[in-house]
Amino acid sequence: MNKTELVEAAAQQTDMPKAAINRVLDILIEIIVQSLSQGNEVALPRLGKLFVTARASRAGRDPRTGFPILIAARKVLGFKAGKELRDAVNSVAETEEV
């Protein structure tokens, strides 16, 4: 599902105009990005938790040449799915196996 489809689905369920939903979604994304860029966690009830972790620098290899390189330290985004989301995904997987 992309953003347009998400806005469409929300508009159908809430009877709100698509423009208003699109604006609210843009604001929410902006707030989440700002919070994560400051190193804060963002907990989304029923969905999960977004967080930032630090990765230390490490040795690696250039895949083209095979020469050793140093991979710089950086911050990475993590996501831990909430129980309700995990259960919903697993219930779908179980019905597909049958």
C-alpha cells in the first residue's frame, strides 16, 4: 500500500476529505522524522516502536576489488513490531498455509 492508497482508505473509513487526511499524514511523518533525528524513540500503539541505534565502524571488503575498507560508524533506524501487529501478520500467514 502506498501513500495515495492509504489516504484513500482513510477517507473512505472516516468520511473526511482526502486533502485533510493527506495533510495530517504529512504532519505526522514530519513529527516522526524530527523525533527520530533527535535520537528519540517513537512508539505507535498497536503497531510498534521506531528507534535509532548506533553502529560502530567496522572492517569490510570492497565487493568489486576485494580490498579491505573501513565502513564508517553511523546511525540506523530500527523497528520492533508490537504484539498486535505480529499476531495479525501471523494469523494471515497461518490461513495462507492451509
